[in-house]
Amino acid sequence: IDLSIMKDGNFFFGTIVLVVLMGVMMASAAILPSMLQRLMGYTSFLSGLSMVPRGGGCLLATILCGVLTPKVGTKPLIIAGLIILGIGGLMFGQINTNIALVDIALPNFVFGLGMIMAMVPMMNLSCSTLTNDEQTNAAGVQNLLKNIGAAIGTSVATTMISRFSQVHQNGLVKYATELNPQFSDRLSTYAGAFINQAGDMLNSTYMACKLLYNQLLQQSALCAYMTTFKVFAICCFILIPFMFILKGEEK
């Protein structure tokens, strides 16, 4: 591998954008099914089914790229794709545990649409200033770095979920006190519901506390996933200024 190809500014900045996009794509594809299974009790089949709309978005984006690129150029299409991808991340950042499978479909569709609209034209634009002799080496270097970016993105996303979960748990636990009227009311309600099963109020209260703590852990994990998707959106918006650095034919 000849890394001297990275001296080309267009290829260098374009590859950075592609590495980040690949990390976002693979990380989101990895954490979404785990979120659905972990927090909402989805089966592996249903969590996999939730990813199907993303494929529909990718298919539509592929058609749009072929139709619109000769008319509007690559840069406007990439910018539009990054904005759509960021919106998809923000949509994922608004989910909760009461949603249905269909509520996952629209954000996934938007995510797939934006991803392909940004990535496919970017591959062409990043190599537009290279000679024909450099194209083969450039493709190898770019694919290598994209694979590394995908691995790093997945690892970073997993770490963020773990860390953000602890942060949100620390923020929520201060409300789990008898000084909070809502907590006291919920604790009394659960304890009353468990009294027949527990046999006495002491065991019933313990079971109620355990249930509330499990709910707190669930909400902390949900907030961690939501924050991670918002970070994905921010990354996509940050990439937009790179489009003004890249050179290449607009149409």
C-alpha cells in the first residue's frame, strides 16, 4: 500500500469523511438491534426486521444519486445526504420504550437514504483529482481505512453506551428518594400490589424497590442509546464544512 496518495488534499479530506460515515453506519447498525432486544424485549427476528427499511432507503438513494448527480453535481448531493443522515440520528434520539416496530421504520429509512446519498458521491469526488494510475492504489487505501473506521466506530459506540448509561444513572438516582413525592407514591403503589405475593410489607417494599431500580437502569440505558444517536447526528453535521474544502466538478 502506497500511503503517499494521502498527499492529495482532495483524497485526504474525502477519505476522512468516508471513514467517519462508515463508522456511523456500522455502529448504528450494531447498536440498534441490541437496543431493541435489551430494552424492549424484541426477538432477534424482529430486531433484524427493523433494519429492513434502511435497505429501502439505500435503494431509493441509489436511484436518486444516478438521476440527480448529472443535474445538481456531487457536492450538493453530499451535503443533502449529510443533513438527512443527521436528521435520522436526531429522530433516533427521540425514541422511547413505548414505541412500536413501525416507529423504528421511518428513522431507519431516513438513515439509509442519507447514508448512500452522502457516501456514493463522496467516493467519486474524493478520487476526482487523482490520475488514472493512482486510482487502483487509492481504492485500496480508502477501503482499508473505511474498514478500520467501521471497527473503531462500533467500538466507540459500545463504549459511549456504557459510559453514558452510568452518567444518566447517576443523574436519575438522585430522584429515587422518599423526599420525592412521585417516587414515594410509585413505591407505595408497587408495594401494595406485591403484598399478597410477598406476604408482609417488608418484603413487599423490597420487591417494589427492586422493580423501581430495574426501571431506573432501563431508563438510563435508553438515555445512553439516545445520546449516542445524537452524537452520530452531530458528527454528520460537523462533516458538512469539509465539502467546501474538496475540489471537483460540481456537475
